[in-house]
Amino acid sequence: METGDLSKNDSDAEKTAKKRKFDEISKISKQEISGKKFVLRNIYENAADFVDEKSNFSRNEEYFNVTWYMNLMREDNHLGFYVYCDPYDDENEQLKPENWSIQAKIDFKVFGIDGNVFNESMGGYFKTDKGYGISHFMEWEKVEKEYICNGNLTVEAHLTIFETVGLGREKIRSFDESQKDVSDGILKVRNTNFYVSKTFLAAQSTFFKSLFLGKFSESKESIIPLTGIDPLDFHFLLEVLYGESAIDDTNVEGVALLADMYDIPLVIRKCEEFLLEKSEKHVEEKFRIADSCHLENWKKVTKGKLESGKTGQKTFVLKNLFKMGTDDSGGEPQRNATSLREEHFGCFWFIHLTREDDDFKFSVNVVNPLSTSKKWSIDAEIEFKTFDSWDDETVKTMSHCFENEGPEQFLEFENRYFDEHLPVEARVTIKKSIGLGTGNIRRFDKFSQKDVSDVVLNVGDAKFYVIKMFLAAQSPFFKDLFFGIFSESAKSEVSLTGDDPLDFHSFLEVLYGESAINEFSVEGILHLAVKYDAPTAVRRCEEFLGRFCRKSMKKKLQMATKYDLYHLKKEILNKITKKEEIRSVIPANITDLDHEVMGQLLKKAVGLR
């Protein structure tokens, strides 16, 4: 059996070399306390009947997006105890990287009849699917006499991960020496240096605020070590802090662990959002991550969703009995009428009836009770029912997106015989709501940001307290503005003209890593992202338009052309396979499309003849 342990087949020299390697790793491990810990536990039934040289594997368990399992063997009158890991499922074997590794410490434990525990520790340097362990962990005779109870053997492997290499998604941005001129501090994680802005990290984390701006001796050091954490996890944590969409199923647990460790609300929130909306992990795995990383909001929302799922959809029914007689003056029959308002899910809803000759039109209207200029929308499905004098019902359905400035949408019912009253029901099922609520996600005002900012940006009548170095790292425009030859570089307040303060607030939220992009904010944010040459914000807007936005292909193509979003243009054009789709994306003003797009549309049209 080939393993990465001190096996019986090794020569004395090989055993000595491996033992030295394990001792070095163990020595390092004792100096650091890592948060990436977990326990593999298994009760082996009928352990007394183990066959020589035959593997006895435990069940697979996933931790930090890696599959782990144990193996016990009876070999050479001893118990062999091994741990294995596999960073990818067999289905994704082709995606397995050539060079990957996991450096860890393993504590092997076997539990005895009288509660006694036998344990040994070693370092493990996993880089293949071969196991690490100890072939002569315990004499088999001792196992049978002192540790097998009622035929069963209970074992545990406690693992502490210190560093991973070559696993997970590719890195999006760099924090190496290329960032030296837009950083004022270096954080060292094992052998990797990260060039960062101290003030920016202080604004995001109480831990870093105390570390950099407090009375700790580290605040004066040029290089500050952070111990016990994985450099790869820390890189992804910084990417999230710097506004990138860096969280996926391969790193969410490691990133959430560091966010909890360093008290970074933004990243905790982003991890919770990912687990709620995008993660494909099983719900039990999500709950385990939420428990270990203290994602309390995620647990609260998820438990609420599970409870609401037991009672059905987000549905309610509006009912009204409309009077079909004359109005109060006794003249013509009423042409318009509304039902009383009812509150459902935080908004007020009512039915509107209009009458044209003998036909009727109905609509459902919603009023947001919050006085806000923020754009909002509610996607819903509506089922209307009317009942005639013989109680025969007519049913019609529609889908509608309610907006604070959106047009009213009616359903028309043909002329039928009604007496003086017309019963109407509207069953509303809410599919999705956006933008409801109060306030922005993040504040940039004097009271909350003054002590963690070094410049004020004036946009219209609004003031934004921000960090020069952080914006400079996000945008060449701001780098030149703050650190170039412009006179503004020496000013404590800088005015930016021609921008909407609301759009600029959302733009800053995106730069600071928040999920501020929605159907209504995306174009304003994209406009500023292109204007100020902020690639992270452009990338996130393009990602939103391509993956989540419900705008028409025509509108998306117009935006992709206007703001030169290459990947979005390519994606939209690839989706066009019919003549009707070609016609649907042609704008009224043909100049809104560039020559390249027009050429590709023409080529598609010729091919579809």
C-alpha cells in the first residue's frame, strides 16, 4: 500500500527523512493556532474481524470544500491509522490541478474501554490522493484487549489546516509588490506578503482598526505577521473587501471563518448572501458552516424560509364587491372605482376598476408606505376572478412588475350580465421584490467615517468621506487625482461635477464590496464605473447584466455597446438564433449599435434565410 506515512516498506534513510519532515511541520504547527479545524469521527463495527492488509474506510465528509475520510488497517500485527483527502469529486477529475497541496497537523485518537484515549500527532503534507498516517499506530493485541468494546472501535482524527495551494478559483486581483505605491502596510501570512491600505482595512474591521490605529506595537511596524491562517483564504478575503465577486463554494467556508475571526461585517454579510442565493451546497452543510463561522443572520433567515415553506408561497387575496349602479349624483353609472387598501408584506394593496361602455378593466395597485426616493419593484403573478349573476366565474391571469413610477397594467373582461354588484377577487403571488426598505447599505458620512477616512468628495450637495489610497487602488483616475500632479492631491476636500449623488453613493458601495447593483441602479453605477475607470465595478455590473438582470436583450445590448462590455456583447449575440430576436434588438436609433455589432447581426440574418 502506497501512502505518505512512515510505512513498513520504507528504508531506514527514507524513514529518517520523512520523520524529519513531519517533525518540522509539527514544530511549525505548535507555533500557530489555526481556525481551520475539524474532526473526523467513526465507529468501526466488527473491528475484531478486520482482515489483514484490507482497507476499512470511513464515510466521506466535506470540510473547507475538500472531501476527507479515514482508513484503518490491520497490518503486521499492528493497527494502521490513515487520513485521506480529495479536493474534487470523481466527476470533476479533469478539473483537478496538477500542483495542489494542503499542509496540516493531524491528531489521531483511539478511544478505549475504560474511557482511556491513545493518541499520536504528526504533520501531513497532502499533495496527492494518497493518505497520511501511521502504519504501526498500536499493537493489534493491545487494540483487542483495551480498545475494542462490544466488537466496535471508536476513532477520531483531529485536523488543523495551515496552508492550501492550488485549490479553488483563480485569483482575480493582486496584492503583491505591484500594489506598493497604493499601499501603506504589509501583512505577512506565512511566506506571503500582502500590500494593503491600513486605513481601508481599519474602516472594515474592528480588529484591524485596533491593530493599525491602536496602541499595539505592531501599528509602527512596516511588516505585520498574521499567524494561524491560510494565505489563500486571506487572499480571497482581501478580494471580497476590495469589491470583487470572489466567493464561491470552494472558498466560502475559509473566507467566512476569517471574516468572523477579524470581525468584518461586510464579508460576513457577503458570505451569508452567497450561501442564501448562489451556493449549491446541501442545506446541512450550509448550517454547519453557519454554526462554525457564527453566521447568525443566515441561520435566522434560512430558518424563517424553511418555516414559511411549510405554509406555501408568498400569496394573499384581495376581495371587493363593486357597486355597479350610478354615482352619488344619481347620473351616469360609475366609470372608476377602487377597493379599500389592505396591508400585505409591508405594502398597501388595492383593486382598481374602470368601465368602458359595458366592458370592464381591472388592475391591482401597490403603495410603498415608506417615503423614499429609492427605486423599488415587486414581481408578481395575479389571478383575477369575477362572478356574474348566476355565480359563474371568469378567471384571467397576468404577470406584472410593480414599480414606484411604473405604468398601471389592466386586464379586460368582456361584457357579461351583472346585477347591481360585481364581486371581484385578485389572488397575488409575490415572486421577487427589490429595493424595498429604508436607507443605503453603507454610510459614507462624517459621523461614521471621519476617523477612518482622509479625504472628502463633494458630489452635488452630498459629502462622501472616503480613503484616498483605497480609491487609488480601484481606479487610475483616482490614483492620478490623489497622488498625481493635480492640485487636488493636496486638498482635504475634492469636488466631482456632473454626477448624481445617489448614483455615486451606490458606486462607492460597489467599490467597498456591497451588493448595491440592482435593476434600477446598474446603469448609473456602470456610467460612473466607466467614467472613473474602475474595472472592479465595471466587471460586477457586467456580471449582473449577464447573469441576473431581467432587462430585455435590446436594452442589454445597447448598454453593452455604449459601455464597451465585450463579454456581455458576445454573450447576447450568441443567444440570438431567430429572425424575431434580431428584430427585437435593433434600436430605433441605429447609431446606438457599433459597426461590429451591426455586422454580426447582418451575418446572422443572412444565415437564417
